[in-house]
Amino acid sequence: MTDAPASQPLMLFNSLTRQLEEFQPVHPGEARVYSCGPTVYNYPHIGNMRAYVFADTLGRTLSFKGYKLTHVINITDVGHLTDDADAGEDKMEKMATEKAQSIWDIARHYTEAYWADVKALNIRQPAHWSIATDYVPQMIEFAKAIADKHCYELEGGLYFDTSTVADYGALARAKTDAGEGRIEEVEGKRHAADFAIWRKTPAGETRQMEWDSPWGRGAPGWHLECSVMSEALLGFPFDIHTGGIDHREIHHPNEIAQNQAHSCSDASGARIWMHNNFLIERSGKMSKSAGEFLRLQLLIDKGYHPLAYRLMCLQAHYRSELEFSWEGLGAAFTRLKRLNLAVKNAQMRMHVQAPDEGPIPDEQVVIGPEVHQFLMRFDGAISSDLNTATALVALEELLSAKKLDPRQVVRAAHKIDEVLGLELFWGSAQRVLRIRPKTATITEAEIEAALTLRKEARAAKDFATSDKLRDQLTAAGVEVMDGDPLGWDWRLDVN
């Protein structure tokens, strides 16, 4: 058996049908994916970022399977209300008012903050970042196309009549499970679940973001945006729509209703709908409502590399709740360092076994049957609805198999890491992973100087001085690792 492309069928859980389905692309050889992106009124918390680690893993898996991937992630800079349902203030307008800043400046600042977190988590760039306000003319045209048959006007704007489409809300769990949807009462609505397509600016008010439309000057509804942008960039039908589990109750059912209306069919717009579960703390679901929340930057400030959080996400199935704790993050960080060390050791064995051959291009290494079985185990796990927890075990067992050809091991591990996105092939990965905590009172230069003095003291058998220097480093938050090539590391707090 040779280094052949992955061949096991990719099975994905479709939230709409509530079952595993084999991925069958709409367009042969292609995979078109749309992911609901952030509303850029505040910094993303680490629970928000779990959705993009999941979507990135899905995209990497599709690439691994040989599909030409077109991935779209939207940026919502208008239309998303404060209760995620159908009442309240626009989140962007509210934050701009609170900060007394331009709404455009607010959007730019928090978009750039989100993109920084995307980069830090090694999430690949999508084919398109679709910015909602760039598509307002298309949104108006979309709304005009469905208005006569599916909408009605109220004082507040244009509303969608959910009774005009088949099986509204089939995606949501409100009928079969404990639903989370909340629909606020709006006077004049025909049905409680009806939702705004276009929101008219109230008389006497002026919004920073508003446009002229047949239904008055105002702004589009949040749900309309994703329908328009996904169709514009991917076409209907496309393959997969992803989002957090909270979108399953209101936002995505409303998208589906709009898509059905616009296509004059029962088609949902996407063939498969996929949702990741929440990241939770012991106090409950992670939320921004309390004003303080866990950002990726806080993890970095404490000395944890952001890829430790990516690994923490991969250790759980995307459809399972994941509990965050500092102890759990620390364990994931340790596991990440061990994976990096295992890759480095495999590379060292490769050079020891063939010191005169020089570097062999990765693509020229043919993977034989013994190593290929590990690739097949990995492929089997990742093909089973992205079972990354089991896929990680296959990688670790591959790297620990010392009797295998190290060149083949390195080649196979590289293919696996292209899916997991853990960047295990940095030049000096362990040192790159070592991040100085913001509260550290000692610099790396001071640490190295103390270690040099300690080494001299040990050589002179001055163990009292050696122990004193070690104790001083420990008190400064540094863990001295005698015999380890890394030499030292930060001793991180777990609170």
C-alpha cells in the first residue's frame, strides 16, 4: 500500500435530519461551506472561538479528502439585536453609543481583534470574509423578491410570515428537545415566530447605519444577511452551513425559511447543517452579558500558547459540551509540548539513520503499509463526524512507534497535522510555545544568566549555590528542567 489519498467516506451529522450522512458534494470535487461569523460589537470570548476551530477542522478535513474548498465566513456589522431574537437594540449601534464612537470604527476594531484570534489559533483564512454592510443592496433585492408572497409590513418594518413556508423550524429542537429559542412579542405580528426582514428607523431617530428601501429608511434584519451572502458567494444549494448550537434555534431556521421563499422550494439552502456545542465554565455557559469574559488574550497573558486552547477543543467532540478549566488548559498545553517533542525526536531519528542523504523532499517519501495503517486509523476517526479525540490518539501512537521508518512517520505526521492544525513542525517548536506570562517579574535573559551560573556551580560541586539559584528561579515562576533539552519553562498558574 502506498501514500494514497484518504478514501474512507466522510460521515457528518446533519442537524436538519438529525442523523449521520455521507458527504456528497453538490459540485463534484468541490466543497462549499458557509460559517456564521462574529457580530463585531465586542471582543470574541474563547467560547465563540470554539466555533471557528470546529469550522476550520471541517475545512481542513475536506481538503485532506481531496476537495477544492471554498469557505465563507461572514462579519456581522449591522442588524444583530441584543437578544438574538426579534426585539431590542442593534448590538453595533448600542456599543457605538456607549463608547461615543463611530460605529464603523467599532466594527473595524473588533473585526481586527477577531482576525488576530483567528491567526493565533492557526485557523486558515477562508476564501471570503463577507462583510454584511457590503451586501445591503443585494439584501434589499432579495427582500423585494420574496415580499409579495411571504412578507407583510408593520410600523417597525417588513416581517416574514413563517406560515408561508413548509415545516418552519424543523431545524430547531423546540419541538423535540429542550429548545433555547426566545421570541419577543411585537405588536401586530401574525405569528409569534415571524421575524423582521427589514427594520425601519423609528420616527425621530437616526442610526449610524441606515439605508433607503421600499419599506422606509432603516437596516436589514440579521437573518437576511446570511441568506444573501451565502447565495451570492456559494450559490444555492451549497454543501455545508456551520454555526454554534445557539444558532440552531432561531437564526438558522429563519435563514432556511428565507431560502425556501427565495428558491420557491422546500430546499434549505445548504445540504448539511452542522452545529458545535457550547464551551462552558462551572458557572454555566460562557456569555458576554456579565461584562467580563474569557478572551484568548487572557490565556496568552497567563503564559498559555493559544494552540493549547485549539488542542483543548480537539480533545472533545465538537457536538459535546466542553468544560473550560485552567487545569484542563494546562493539561492540553503539556500534551501539545509532548507532541512537539515527539515530532522533533522522530526528525532526529530520521537524520541519525540517514546522516549522509541530506533532506528528502516530503512528497518523495512513500508511506509503506506499517505506517499507512496509522493514517487509515486517523482517517477513520476524522471521517466519523470529525472524531478528533480518537484522531489525536492515532497520531500519538504513530509518533511513539520507534521501530517504524522515521521518514515515513514524519511524512504521515505532517499529513495528520495539516488536518489538526497544531503546527507541530515549527523549527524549534518547544521554544516557540514558551510564552512569558504578563505577570512574570524576570526576563528570559535573566533566567539564562542564572542557569549559566547554576551550571558553573554544579560543575564546581557547589551544590548549595546551585540549589539557591534553583529556588530563586522557582520563586520567580520558572521551572528548571535538568536533562531536558529545553532547559527551563514557565511554571504557570492554574487559577
